[in-house]
Amino acid sequence: MDQQERKRKRALIVFQIFIYGYLLTMFGIQLYMSFARGWWEL
């Protein structure tokens, strides 16, 4: 029972890190694209 709970918690943490990493990557790509567009216009 205790081991299963630990595994579940670890899975949740990994899942959260994956989601946050994905969101940060998307945000970074958006920022990079907008910056690139701005630089090209300049």
C-alpha cells in the first residue's frame, strides 16, 4: 500500500514536470518567434 502510494506520487510529480516543461517550451517558442519577427522588422 505504502509503496503504491509512493509510486503514484512520483508519477504525479513527473507528470506535472512534463506539463510545465511543455508549457514553458511553447511559451519560449512564442517569445522567440515574436523576437525574431521584431528583429527582422528592425
